[in-house]
Amino acid sequence: MSNTLTNVKDIKVAQKALMPFTANLMPVTSFSTNFGPQQADKGDTVRVPLVGAPSGSSDFAGDYTANSDSTVTTIPVTLNRHKFKTVHVSARDAAETAMDLLDTLVSSAAQQLAQDVLLDIMTVITAANFGTPGIPALNATNFDYKKVLNLRETCGNAKMPASPRSLVLDAGYYTNLLADEVVAKSFNLNLSAPGVTDALIKRLAGFDLHETVVIPSDHAEKLVGFAVHPSAVAVAMRYLQPVADYQQAGAVTDPNTGMTFGYLRFTDTRANKVFVTIECLYGFTAAKTDALKRLVKP
């Protein structure tokens, strides 16, 4: 079966759903990834490259190839996770609704699927894997720019490579940063700046920032965020090739990140309903234990 959608309407629905899928999974780009639309089965293994710091510079001694190796390793990741969301619309639903109901339902399902996948991946972030928190436990109201600097210092002491680093924060902690005086002044009083209009802080203290709403308030280890270098966690994602026949089936892939979900459309003629399933085949594993510092609440 082909892994390419051919129906114009299905392509439109799938591409619209790709936006909320990638937006909600953006914190995963803080890790080492190997994403793509290549076909795979559950249980297959994908090797994810971990790129560390390059070796030191050399004095020229007639050969430019001396000391040219960087610390590049790969880690096997098993595609042992498979999540899906299915939505349906009847002929009556479509006739009685002014909006394109299928577009809306599939986009909502894509958002939920991405959040569920992200939450699952975050289960790897534990004290057993990454040790004590980067800074003492604190509430969201006490999290400010100085605390980000303290976290940066901890990362430096652990010899975590300075770039790239990311800071993923629960919404409450991220929101409190928006009100921090230093952060607010960085917007230069431009009321159309992303921080003001979109509550968006792109970079702070050397970190790429990501906000997430998926960390549960009753998290077993009280996790509320983490500072991370990509070498801490390896994540793989592929297209699960269907074995049954569907009216439309294909991989839907973001060209920038490689994030991929499978799209399936089928019809129940007895119930006069159209069904669309979106699914994600992926796997993850902890890698370098000194490349992530957890942030927890009391």
C-alpha cells in the first residue's frame, strides 16, 4: 500500500492537522531525534545520533586531519510506542454544521495525540535517570530570571555543553517568567513584541524556551520542567505502514523537524460515517545522565 495521500480533501485535512501536532510536540526538539516518514513496524530499532562537544583545536603541524574526530555516537531506540486517535463524522453531522467539521475534529485529535506522546516521552525524566534537581524545589511564583541563572550555573558545573541548551517549563513557571522585570524589559517596551502579544520567550540566559501544559499537577516526582542538552534523551519516530486496505493512508511529515503521523481514512457504509485515524509510532530512551537537570516543586 502506498504511504502517500492522493485525495485533495484528505491532503488538506492532514496538512491542517500537522500544525497543532508539531506545535504541541516542539519540546521534543530539545532532545536528540531521528524522525521521518520511512515505513517501520512496532518493535523495529532506529539508531539516533548523539552529538557531543567537538575535540579541542590543534596546532598546525602540516596535516589538517589531525584531531578531527568529534564525539558522535548513536544509540538504538526501539519503536515500542504506538498511540492513535480516531474521529468520525456522519452525513447528517456534515450537513447540519456550517464549518468543515472533519477538519476541526482531526486537528483537535492531532493536538491531543501530540500532547499524549509528549507526556509519554517525559516519563523518562526521573530522578533515577537524571539525579537530583538542578536547583532546590520552588513554587511557580518564586521562579524568576535569577533562578534561570542558577539553573544555568548548575548546567555549567555539570559540564553540560553550552549550546544547544533548552529549558522546558510548565505553563505556570513559564508565565511567571513573563512577569519578571528582567524578562519584561527585554521586550524593549515594544507592545507588539512576541513576549507581549503571544506570551513567547524564544531565548533566555542561553536556553531555547518551550512551554508545555502536559505535565500533570500531581506528578509523582513533582516535575515542573527541565534544562537539557540534546544528548540527554534519544527519540525516534516513523510511519507505521498499515496492513489493511484503507480508502486513504499515508505519512504526514513536517519538513523542518521530521515529526510524522500516519493518516488513515475509512468508511462505515452501514452507519453512513467517515472515520479518520491519526497515529504515531515512536520510541525513546535516556542517554547521557549529566545532560539534563530537573526542575521540581515542593
